[in-house]
Amino acid sequence: MSTEIKRIGVLTSGGDCPGLNAAIRAITRRAVNGHGFEVIGIEDSVAGLANREFRTLTPSSIDQGGFDPLLVTGGTILGSINKPIDALAEVIEAGYQDMGLDAMIAIGGDGSLAILQGHAQHAGWNLVGVPKTIDNDVALTDRSIGFDTAVATATLACAHLRTTGVSHNRVMILETMGRGAGHLALHVGIAGGANAILIPELDWNLDDLLASLERTREERGELFALLVVAEGASAPDGGTVEVVDTKGRRRLAGIGHVVARAIESATGGELTARATVLGHIQRGGRPSPNDTILATQYGTVAVDLVAQGLFDQMVSLRGTSIDAVPLDEVVALGSALVHPDDPLVHAGRSMGVYTGG
Ligand code: F6P
């Protein structure tokens, strides 16, 4: 049964990243100017649905007299959450009806899109997904909004670490985010000229890492080395490194320091290692032009899908084309990890970069 579309909702869900606002801007402009829809911005993802917190978005209200801040501002004007909320599914789901929505565009990572797709199926929402995450691990798309900017930010950090490393003959370690996926670390390590890249998908061991550092020392005469370590990479003795917050929730962080300590103690202090955990610096800042362009393409195509009545789809970049892929297939595949045969893994190895595996 086709629904006449008059009013569409948009929300951002999961960890923020640069480019979300550019997507909200594109959705609003295309929906209002291109199709005459009314656009409702839902605050804080499912929390806004549960609490009925929303506002109307118009091209002129977001343009701010031509300053057009959404093009260049990181984060999300709608707010976001990346933890479960204390609300019944029925209360969240009824928010869609209470806001008078005919369709909804959800900008989220793999976890958020799975949750929202569950609600959509249960409550009959007309849903279109837009992939975003600095982890770049949403299935069936080459790129998620935010990844390109995070790679650029962390690559700049590599350049900053290099000068201290060279000046002091140190092993400099950069810990990147990415949860269980190593895309971010792999891209940053290659772009930043790392000597070793440790990612969750590839097992590594300390002896081989040290041997690769020794080869670097032989080539250069003295040792400076740059290591990029994904937060989800395994520790030298197995397992992941986590911190636990006051509510007992665990999150990945600290592997960089563990690797630094392991290198120093295995070499009896002959090598000096310093770790930097880049943390949320990677999620902030002005979106790169590539992310702004991607967000604009995704936003406009998502609205056009709504206008055509094509729901339960996610917009996706494959090669250079923007297409729609079935949201249930994306959700069923879960987090898209780095394949051991990834061309970037091979490129790194051909350059003498230690990646384990
Ligand atoms: O999924 C995005 C991400 O930034 C991960 O890379 C990271 O592990 C996590 O979110 C951090 O979440 P939080 O902002 O809750 O600390």
C-alpha cells in the first residue's frame, strides 16, 4: 500500500561524527525544495521519539542568513545517543505516529540501524537508512559518513608524533578508535607511514613486531618507529584492553599503552615507547570535503527514495555509484571487518609494514 508522503522525520543515532549536519542539511533542502515535504528533526535519536522531542527543519532556519553552518560543523544539531535508553519499545514506536510522520530517515551506524530497523518492522514505519561511523564498518557500502575526516585527523596526528619520535629516537604509538573493526587504523597507518599497524582482524605477536622494529633500526641506523594500533587490537597476551566506567560499562581503550609497555619491557628499556590515545578528537572537527560531498549525496538520494516509496533501504556507495541496498541485508551482515586479503593490508606488507596476520 503506498502512502502519500507529506511529513518526514530525520534523526541521528550512535556516536557522532563529522558530516552528520551536512546530511541533515541535504535532507532538509531536498525534501522541502525538491518534494515539498515537511521535515521533522527528532532530538537524540530514539530518546526524542520516546519523549516526543522534535522540531521543524526548514532550509532557511538551518541556513542562518547564508552562513550555512551545517556544511562545516561537526557533531549533530539533533543530538545523538549510543547507549540503550530506558523506554518501552511501544513508547518509542508510537512516537512516529504521534509526530505525524509518513517516513523517517535514520542516519546511523550498524548497531543503530539494526535497532531502528527492528522498530520499523514491528511498528510499520517507512524507514530509509544512511550509513555513518568513523569505524567504516557498515556492511554493503564502501564508505560511511565521518570515516574520511577521521582518517585525515588521525593521519595528521601521525605527522605530529613523527617529529618527536625522530627527534628522540622513540617508538611512537597512536591508538585509534574503530571498535572491533580495523579500517580506521589501517587507513591511518598507511596514510601516516606507520612501520606497524595492529588491527583486531589480524593476530600479531610481540616477537615478530620487535623483529620488524629491529629491521627498521638496521635500515635507518637509529630507531624511530611509528605504530598505529586500533583500540580493538588484541593485547600481546591475548584479549582486548578495556576500561570500566562507574556503571560497570566496558569500552575499548588503552591497548596503545599496553603495547608501549610490552616493547619497553621486552627490550629491557633499550627502546623507549610513548603511546597517544587519540580518542574523541577523531570524531570531532570540520568534515572533510569528501565527507561533506558524501553526506550531501546520501541525504539527497535518501529523500528521493522516500519520494519513490522505496523503504527498508539504505543508501550506499559502491565504487563511484550511490545506490540503495536492502536494510535487512545490511543488518544481517553486522559489522563489516577488514578482510585479511584487503588490498591495503597487501600494500602495507609490500612496503615492509608489520601487520601481523
Ligand atoms: O563507533 C564509534 C566509536 O567512536 C568507536 O570507534 C568507539 O569505540 C566508540 O564509538 C566510543 O564510544 P563513546 O563515545 O561512547 O566513548
